[in-house]
Amino acid sequence: VPFTPCTGERLLVAPGEDRASCAERIVHAARKLCADEGYPTWQVLFPDEAGAREIEQAGMALRVSWQFHWRNEGYGSMADFLARFNSKRRHMLRREMAAPAEQGIEIRTVRGEELRRDPAGWAKRAHALHRSTVDKLMWGRRWLNEKFYLSAFAEMPDAVEVVGAFRGAELIAGAFNVASPLRLYGRYWGCFEEHPFLHFNVCYYHSISDCIARGLQVFEGGAGGEHKLARGFLPALTWSAHGFTDARLDRAVREHLARETPARAASVERSMRDSPIFKAAS
């Protein structure tokens, strides 16, 4: 899906072909197309590391960034995961996780047969939740329309999920997620009511517990969010590659990246060092 910040294979080469040669030809063709059409730049977003290095060798400028992912370290229960934190942090997390029940809110995941009974209805609810978020932001953009959700829920019923927050039968908040056999991808959140810690429970805690129960290895909770570090997420490197038709702009960007890359590496190292799950539990 366009704009989805998920790492994956971007350089598709048939078996037996020379990958380096193919990467060079692809980059050359992209450069020529942009020059012919007057486009100043072309980009490859969220390639895997191997693909990113191949594209870099083919002549594009490589940029490194990171997201925060939760990793399943073989936890048997949510209690096992919370045991990684010290007592003060565990108390904070438990207090936040207890909030929905105290507010009369139930959180559960809608998937499988329940979703297949009314895919259009759940698609419209997911879209309404998405709109509730982007419409509150002055920079919000409705990149995904209702037609997208209707198509996704109809064509991918075994992969899409809605984590719903309910007061009785009323849906008051939720998150649209996508699941693979090994990973859960948290995508879009929205709410019709505001409650303390509801976002953390819908978007993080419930899905962490669900990943443990299902044996999923990684939960990608979406882009951004230093607050995820305090809740057991760890930095995971991401890559992008950038090309420019103007040699002066290309040179300026590369000079910037030469300074930015080590600074970002230091930030990732600091996040790993500051992660509460690596501090002695007590």
C-alpha cells in the first residue's frame, strides 16, 4: 500500500540474474526517466537492508532511520513480558492497562469469522476511525479512502484485523491492523471518545498480549513514537534510497547524510541503552 512504512523487498530480480547488474540498470532507467520528464528526484522507500545496499552500490544515496518494534522473546504470558521491567515501571504499565476496565471499556480483536460476517460494515467503521484521527490534525491527509478499506476487507479477510474498544455494543475507538504468520503490523488508529491511556491499550498493550498468545515474533506498531521505548518497544533500523537529477542537490544531500548517519546511529545506541527492558528487573 502506498505510504505504508513497512520494510520489504523492493528490488525484484529473477533467479539466475545478476542482481548488481539489474540494480544498476533499474537506477539508470529511473534517472533517465526523471531527467526526460523533468522530475527532480526519485526514491526507494523501506527496502530491506540487502536491497538498500544493492541500490546504494548502483549509485543512489542511502539514508538510515528507525522505527520502534516489539519483539517476542519467547514470552509465555503478559506477566513474563512485564517481568522484564523494574517494579516502578511495571506498576506504571499495569496502572495504564487497568484503565479501560475501570472506564467500562472492553477491548478485543475483531478478525476471522466475525469480520467475514460483515466485511463492508467493519471496513466502513475502520475508515471512520481513520478519518476521526486525520480530521483532527491540521496536517492530516485522507490518503486512504473508504473504497480502499472496502477492498482490503473483502479481498484480505484473513489478514486484516480491527482492535476495537467497546462500551457495550458501541465502538468508541479502534485500530486497523494487518497480520502475517509471523508479524503484526499496526496501521491506523482513531477514536470517537477520548479517555486516558485508551490509545496505549488499543494500539500497544492489547496487541502485545495478542502476539504473545498467538506466538507472533514481531509487532510493528507504526512509525515514530519515542513513548514506545518506555513500553518495551526497541529501535529497528529502516532504510531509504534517494536519487537526484541535479548534481548539486545530490552532492548537498550526500554531505548532509554523511553527518546525519553517525548521529542517527548514536541515537539508536542510546535508545537501546535506555530501554527499560534491559535494566535489571526488581
